[in-house]
Amino acid sequence: MILASVMLSRRASLFLLAVAVWNWVIWPTFLRNVWADDRSFDGGPTAFLLVHLVLVVVSLLIGGALGVLGWRGLRAR
């Protein structure tokens, strides 16, 4: 396997960082709203809460990965 080096443009790197910040601002707010919803608990966590929790966790992981890529792209320039 040959590993090639790819250089992101400054514009693409900034875009990735902006998307990462957007994810890290929006999804925690969304989770707080779901947590406060009456459908989230009924003697314990409901499927409604668990599905949305998985959605938030995956979105934050993707946002983190995009942030790392964007940051590395900026630093490589």
C-alpha cells in the first residue's frame, strides 16, 4: 500500500473547521433539548432518548474528526 500525502487548501481547511465548530455548538444544545423533553424518561431512559443520544455522539465524533483534519490542513500550510 502506498500512502500519498494530500495537502488541503486553506479554504477547505477553514471550511472543515467551521463545520466542526458548528457540530460542537449545535448538537449539545440539541441533546439538552431532547433531555428536557417529556418523552425522554419514563421510569428510565426511553428509546427516544437513546436514539437521539446515539445521533449526537456520532455527530460529535464526525465533527471532531473534521476539526482534526481542518487543523492539520492549516498547520501543513
